[in-house]
Amino acid sequence: MRKVCVVTGYRSDYTKLKSILSGIKEQEDLKLQLIVFGAHMIDSFGKTVDQIEGDGFPVDLKLTTNIDGNTPYCMAKSIGLAVIELTGSLEYLNPDLVLIVGDRYEIFSVAIAASISNIPVAHVQGGELSGTIDEVLRHCITKLSHIHFPSTSLSAKRIEYLGEDPDNIHNVGCPAIDFIKKTKFVGKENIKTLEGLENSKLDLSSPYFILIQHPVTTDYTRSGPDMKTVLEALQEIGIQTILIYPNPDAGADEILREIRSFGIRHGKNSVLVNKYKNIPFDSYLNLLKYSSCLIGNSSSGIREAHAFGTPVINVGHRQEGRERTQNIIDVRCEKQLIIDAIIDSRNKKYNIEEALYGNGHAGAKIAEILSDIDIDKIINKRLHFEL
């Protein structure tokens, strides 16, 4: 039986992995192993390892690898610590394959540990552009990986341009779409019955926004001022808003500090009716489905929001270069531009028929390919490119 070790470091990559985990469990000739590390283990960011276990996925190993701090140096140190911890874990589990998703620095450490240990790496969502250090890391992960599962045809072509063997590139679509297709959606009036939203202060008879603003790691000193700009724009609009806390990257402390200052300045008049460290993905999707607008710079605005036609005000350049659907409004981080974009998006829902990120069967396809692939033929990589 082929052992597939899936490694997840943060809530955003876990949401892409859920359907893959289910697909692997359903393959009779695959044995699922699961390592959880990084931000999943941090209390201040929701300790989302509990959610993974609550979803019915047994965790083989839990690793604490994030260095406390708020600079790129701390991120770099965290990569080093994670490589050490992950290498020992992989030696212990002895998997036949390692599977990872995305572009975060935690995932880069997995690719290093596995590839240098002669364990083939399967990488989901390679070939995308994202406008920060994440893009550099994504392409580095591609070069350290042996099997590629891009989410779009353009991403697949980029991976081929990077010199990867076309036979090992499989455009299967985005696994997050699988989960959306299978999610049970409630009526808007029942949102507060969902896990994690029971104590929400939302007035469901009125419109609401979702705000997700992350640091831009290549310009992390702007994180606090940019968050202040977005918050003050929302306060001027005056629509109730649900805030979801940022990634634990360089600049996150400044964002959290600005959120606290905003609360002090505006008190009971604040448009932020609830702030969450984390929301279960199915609850979040229900929240997104009925929201009037998603604001910030999260990849969720690029990927999940289009499934519901939800307008997205994409602030700044964090998602620069990503493939887009027509519900995205890109703006610079300037208060009046954000206000104008929000006003322009009012009362809009987009009917997006384009299946940019696949048809909802990525997880099962990935598991099937992992079951059938000849590992001996992929472990010795060479540049597959002719001048």
C-alpha cells in the first residue's frame, strides 16, 4: 500500500486539502498520513489543528515550528526550524509520497525536507502568480516537486515553462471548488446556527461585508497604515462588517495593533460587529455566499468568491497577477478609491459561468493519479526544456 503524507501548515492550505484528504482515504491502495504544523498550532491564530481533527482526519504528528516575531527574519528562521522538525518526522513516517499545497513559507520548508530526503513531492496550485514573496516561494516549490496539480490551464503552461515534464503536470482544477460543490448551504436567516457563528452580532436583515486583510511580506512595514486606511473607509461607508484575522506573517502584529486602535477610536459605533481568528470553512462559505462584498487582499476573493458571484474589492498588490473573474474590482490602498469601489459594487451579484478553477472533482482526480503514478520514473528530475 502506498503511503501518502499530506502536510498542512495553515488554515488556507487546509481548505484546499480537505477534498484531497477524503479522496486519498477512499483509495483502497493508498494510506493517508497527516502532519500538522506551523500556524495550525498557534492559539492566537485559532489553533486550527482542532478543526482538522474535528473533521475526522487523524493527525499522525503535530509540530511546533513558528518562531515568535514580526519580521521576515522570523519567517526565515521558522523555515529553518521547520526543515529540521519535518525531516525527522518524515524519517519516522517513511512515506512514499509527500503532498503539499500553495505558496506559503511553511510549505516551502516541507518541499525542502522531502525532496532532499529523496521523497517525491506532489504540489497542488503551482504555476500561479501572487505578487509577493509567496510567488517566489511557489515557483521554488515547483522546482522541488515531482508531480504537479495546477488549478488552471494557464498555471499548467507556466509550470511547463519552468522546465517541468509535461507528463507530470495534471490540470485537475482547484480542490476548494470540490468543497464548495459539496457544502450544505442554509438560508441567510439560519447563518447563526452554523459552527463558529452562533454568537455573531450580525443583523441578518441588513447587508454585511467581510474583511480579510493580510500583510504584504515584501512591504510589511505598510501593514498597519494600510489596515487603518481600509478600516476607516469601511467606517465611512457604515455597513456592518465581519473581520477575519490575518496570516501570522511579518507585519501581522501591526495589523492586529491597528484593529485594536480602531476599536478604541470608534467603540460601540465601530462597523466591526465581529472579529474571528478562524471560522470553519463551510460556515465561512455560507457567510461569503450572502455577503454584499468581500474586502481586503485575501486569495479567497480571487478563488472562492466567484463561485457565488460575490463582489470583491481587492486592495493593493498582494494578489497581483492572479487570474480573475469579473467580480473582482482592483484598487490601490487609498481611502477614497476603496469607498468608490464599494459604492460601485453595491447591490451587485455576478453570474459567473466560467469554470476557471475546475468542475469540483479535483480531490478524487489527484488521489487517483497518486495511486497510479510510477514513482521510480519521477524521482530523478531533469530540466525538461529545449532551446
